[in-house]
Amino acid sequence: MKSFLVDQEGYYGEFGGAYVPEILHKCVEELQQTYLGVLESEEFRKEFEQLLRDYVGRPSPLYFSNRLSRQYGCKLYLKREDLNHTGAHKINNTIGQILLAKRMGKKRIIAETGAGQHGVATATVCALMDLECVVYMGKTDVERQHVNVEKMKMLGATVMPVTSGNMTLKDATNEAIRDWCCHPADTYYVIGSTVGPHPYPDMVARLQSVISEEIRKQLQEKEGRDYPDYLIACVGGGSNAAGTIYHYIDDERVKLVLAEAGGKGIDTGLTAATIQLGKTGIIHGSRTFVMQDEDGQIEEPYSISAGLDYPGIGPIHANLAAQKRATVLSVDDDEAIDAAFELTQLEGIIPALESAHALGVLKKVKFQPEDVVVLTVSGRGDKDIDTYLSKLKNRREK
């Protein structure tokens, strides 16, 4: 049977691989040879699971959303990753990768961040494990996510504002890779999403797969079966989505629906809808869909959400889209804002702007009353409160 998971060579269909500068070849090869042995060892599993339980607060609840279910005519469950320590799914991955880094003898941790959640999660685990932490963040994101910047500093991390390009996630990733090139021996690069050279997309997906593992158990308990009819998640790089679908990726009974950031609209040039608009190319060490011009130059993405503002997509998701295994829908800024206010007012849950894009999909899918739908609320909206308040103010003025 054909699988949508990674193959021996680090590819998902035609996507993936490891396209890295010569200087990093040894680092990436070391990681490729080490990660599976560590992740599958009993000692690692024990420590990882104990920290997820006692430090992160897992399992995260699978909450039946009464009012939204009535609104959209289905049985809608919300996977509450927003309730994790640090407020998002990102901590699942940072704990796993930093445990791996320690076992590899690395003393210095670097990371990139967009919305700041991965930066905060990395800084948190570095504080816990007494490791030096440097986080690269685009200057635009530093300004729009200032609360997360202050949290990282409070946790002891050095935050490096990046002023090249659009000064967002892509540029932060470029700088982190440059740093890694300069310090390959003692530095471990914690990538926050299912992007980058193999083995990162597979490793991050495996660490985040705790999400779908829990969904299976929780659905069995609540619905008497361990699979939903639909899984819905937002994608930028795509780690919360990869974790949500991991155990269901080859199960054709489950429909996969991914929401990408439409920005001001996919025809406006101000968008991050990579799957709708991208062409196959190489970005940050991986072959995937990339937003690029005729000459292959990367086009700057735009989204109201700092975490989805990326001109590529994880190779896992590129393959799912190319093979028509997943339906990918574009949700624009206004649709995401509307969906965020709807969840807030109907269920008393303020979602992150990223998660609001997943919620924006609900209006675009025709459900049956008996459909069991699981939607991952990947993060909480504290970090986006300024954006929400300014939108609310504009609406009142209109």
C-alpha cells in the first residue's frame, strides 16, 4: 500500500530531500543517522512522555463544541493545543528536539520564530535544561509580537531581530541557517515546523504526532470509534497539521482539510497561499511548493498571522495536496478574524490567529449531521490581542 509518510531517502513523493550547503552536510548527516535511534529508544520515550505529562500538561482536551456544532451542522470537536504550557503545540516539538540535542552533546540551541510561539517554547525548554538559546525573529514580527519577545528575554534567550527581506519568518530562517553554518560543531538548530532538510520534516511530525495519538484515544472514548470523518488544521510550515493527521495520513476514511493563509486574497499579491500559487522549488533545504516569480526568485508572502507568513510549505503537505489526499482551502484575513470572533463569542475561547484560519474553513465545507469533525486549535490568542482589538475598533467605527 502506498504511504504518505516519508520514504527511506527523506522524500514525500517528489517533495523533501536535503539540499544543504557543504558546510552543513556533516550536521544534517549526523542528525539523519541519529534521530530515529534516539526517538525510538525507551529512555527517550520515557523522559519525553513524562515531560509532556507533568510539564506541558498533556493530554490536551478534545472538547465537544456544542454551539459551533449546531452552527455548522456536524459533531465538532476542538483539539485544545492552546491549553498546553506556553500556549501552543510548539512545546511538544521543542522538548523532543532539545532532548535529542543534549544526547548529541550540543551546548548551544538556535531557533527561528514567526509568531513567537516556537521561540517562546524553545526558550522555555532551554531554561528548563540550562542551555544557551538564541532566537532569530524578523523585525516586523518582533514589533507585532512584542509580548512573546519579552517572554523569550525573561526566559534568558537572546532575541536577534532580522532586518533583511520582508523581516518575517523566511528571513529569520535564513539567518538561523547562517548561524548554524558558522557554528556547526556545538550548535543544534531546532526547526519549529515540518520544513527544512530531511530529517526535520519527519522528526517534527513524529514529535507532534502525540496530537493524533491522543485524538484516537479520546474519540474512542467519546464516539465509540477511533477516527473522525474530517480533520481540520491550519498550515504555514505545517507542524500542528502534521501532528493532527499523522496517525490518519494513510486512512482514506478520514478527509483531511488544510487551511492556508489567503492574506488580502490570492489574486492580490498580498497572500501566503503557497499551495494555491506555489511552484515546485527549493527553500530552506527542501524541495516543495514555493511562492516564486518567473525567474525563480522567492516572492514575499503576506498574512495577518505571523505564524503562517511563509512562502513555502512542509513537503508532507505539498505531497498531500499534489496527490489530492488533502483538500487545501485558502482563508483570507477577514475570514480568519470573523472566525476568531465567532469562536470567542460562542464558546469563550480566544484562538491564535493561526488557528482562526482553520476555523475559517468551517463555512467552506458542507458537513452532514452525523459527521465527526476534529479541528485543532493550535494556539491561544493572547499574543494576537492587539490585532483583534484594532480590528474590533475598526468595525465599531464603521
